[in-house]
Amino acid sequence: MVLNSEGFDARAVYSGEEGVELARSFEFDFLVTGVVMTQMNGIDAAIQIRKLLPKCKILLVSGDNDSSALLHNAQSQGYRFELLAKPVHPLVLFQALRSVEP
């Protein structure tokens, strides 16, 4: 709702698997995802989405200490993602979306 109120055409999905499936049928510009989720975590989903949509800007948000280990693992595979700590104020989110690189 916050992103839509700022003029974004945001769509919500509720799992990493749903995000990957959406990327197969819809080319979106930004991905904002939590890291720790059941089944597929947000970083694994981000990696798969990056392969499908190489120009997609990806922003991770997390309040979990386990996120740093997952992020380090992704970096060792050559993936770099920006991570914001929860809770994220909407203004910080908008600023990060404008500055994150694909």
C-alpha cells in the first residue's frame, strides 16, 4: 500500500516461490523482499529473479540476525544485494529504491 500510494505499481506475493513465478510472467523493475521466509528464503528468490530479470533492482529487508550469513553466502556466489534493517521507515525505503543498483 505504501509503494502504491507513492505512484509505484506494486504487487504483493507471499513467498519466494510466488515471487519467482511472478518474474516468469511479469517483468518488474524492483523487488523488495524479506530475507527469512518459510520454504525459499528471500535471497534465494532474489538470485533466481536476478537470473530471470537481470535489470531488476533488488532490495532486501530483514530484522533477523541469520540474514547476514545468507547474504554472505550469496556474495560468495557473486551476488550483491542491499539490505535494510527492519523496521524500515517509508522515506528510507523510497530513498533506497532510488539509489539501489541492478
